[in-house]
Amino acid sequence: MSRHRSARAAVLSAGSWGTAVAKVLADAGTDVIVHARRTEITDGINARHRNPGYFPDVELPASLTATTDPASALDGADYLVLSIPAQSLRANLAAWAPHIGPATVIVSLMKGIELGSGLRASQVITEVTGVSADRVAVLSGPNLAAEIMAGQPAAATVACPDEAAAQCFQRACHTSYFRPYTSTDVIGCELGGAVKNVIALAVGIASGRGLGDNADALLITRGLAETTRLAVAMGAHPATLAGLAGLGDLVATCTSPLSRNRTFGTHLGHGLSVGQATAATRQTTEGVKSAEAILALAQAHGVEMPITEVMSALLHEKVTLDQAAAALMQRPAKPER
């Protein structure tokens, strides 16, 4: 990247989190172009500096533009920032890959595990595009999109095997309200982001059933324990799971009414079926899609993940809510670890 121009980022696509990160990048002085499938979204961003599909009342920086053409968005991009549902990543990337530049760093915002393959988003990216792992970064942390759009303080971890690449993206998204830290532990950051969604579903169910704050704390704490067990078994550093991409993200997602995974769980706790909760939530809820894939990873690595196991069974309607609660509380007593 030339010293004489700003970094350029292509954000694909224009959902709630993609829009929030696009705003952060633009506020940091990065030139940003967002890809959206619908012309009403691109017209709203270009003509009125608003995303009419998400946060229509928040003004976006004038330097942030939009297009429906992914090739145009990717032309000359230093960064490709991916914010799409994890389960549709492979198909979308196959179409976009020919337009990715030879030096473009790909940044994943996704917090899910691919069904069938059990691959993390960064692994799908390298497999589909052929881009080397040191050009793939992840951004993860306690980042509720609505709060970031409002300019409320937040922090996140930028993880990449190439520390210099992580530092470059850190500079590209560092603002007065958004503080990025760097890491080389991609595995820990991705698993922290993926598993916390499943734990948030469980906390939402407990809240919907009125089980109290003790139950929430129980699920969050033991959820962190099982997340850490899996991550370490797969090569992560345990300290990562105690940081922003682990505990930080887990707390925000499990406790905030702005969290779609917690909200989905609350609907289940109120007695809605999975189908009804999906209709009520309306947006992608990664924990619902990833629970089965995460459980398969745990089994493959010989890791015990009781909350994830029960949630997977519940989401596939193999157990009732009462049976799920009983299964967790009736487990054998053992040392805490």
C-alpha cells in the first residue's frame, strides 16, 4: 500500500455488523466501499448517507460509498472485510475470489463454524481463495453493532498469523470509540466468537424461563470453561479465551438484549418453537446454525461440552426444555476445571 493514499477497504456485505465496521473504518480515515445486493441499500448509502435496511437513522460518513458490483468494490482494495452468514461464505467466496487482488488482506467478521466440514471461517477462506493464511485476519470481540453505530466505546481483537498485517488493520480501524488490540491466535479468536453464540442461546432460554441471575452466571462461567477446553485442544492459547474475543464477547452476547443469539434463546424460553423463534428474530442467528458443527468438533477432539451438546439436541428438537435443564443440572458432581 502506498504511503501517499489512505488504506482502502471493501466491506461485503451491508448487514448490521458489516455496516458498523464500515463506519468504524471510515471514521478511522480508511476509504470504504460497501457491497450490497439491493439497489435501495446502495442508493440510500450513496445519496443519503443512510443504510435504509439497517440503522436508517444513523448518518454514515460521506467517504463511505456503496455498490452492487462486487468486482468494483474489490478493485484496488487493501482489505476485503467479510460480514456474511458463515454457512453462505463458501458459495459467495467462490464468486468473489477472481476479483481479490494479489496483496489484499482478507478480514473475517464471521462467528460460526461451517456445517459438514467443521472449518472455521478463516479456513474456508484459504481453501476457497487459495490465499495464504498470513493474509487472513479475524476481528472479534464484545461488539454489539447498535452500540458501535452510536459511537459508544468498544474494543476488539484483530488476529492474524502475520503480526504486521494485524497491526496494519489495527491502524485502519482505530478510532476514538473503537480500540483494536492485536493477536496471532486466530484459532482462539474464532472459536471464542463461534461458541459464545451457542452459550448465549442457553442463557437466553434461562432468562426466558425466569431461572434467575445465578443460572445466567452458571451458564456463562461453565460455557467459558467448555469453550476454552475446545480451543486449547485445537491449538489456541488459553489466555485468548480470557480476553476480548473470549470472555469479553461471551459476556456481551449473553447479557445484552441487543444480542440476537440471546434474544433467540429467550424466544425459546418463552415457549416458541425453533421455527417460530427464527421468524421472530428475522436476522441470522449463528449459534443456531453452528451448534451441531461445534459439537462435532468437540467429539472429534475428545472434548466434553455439555451445554453445547444439550443445545444441539434442543435445537434439533430431540429434547424438551425441561429435559435440557434436567440434563445439565443432573450431571455428576466433579472438581471445577
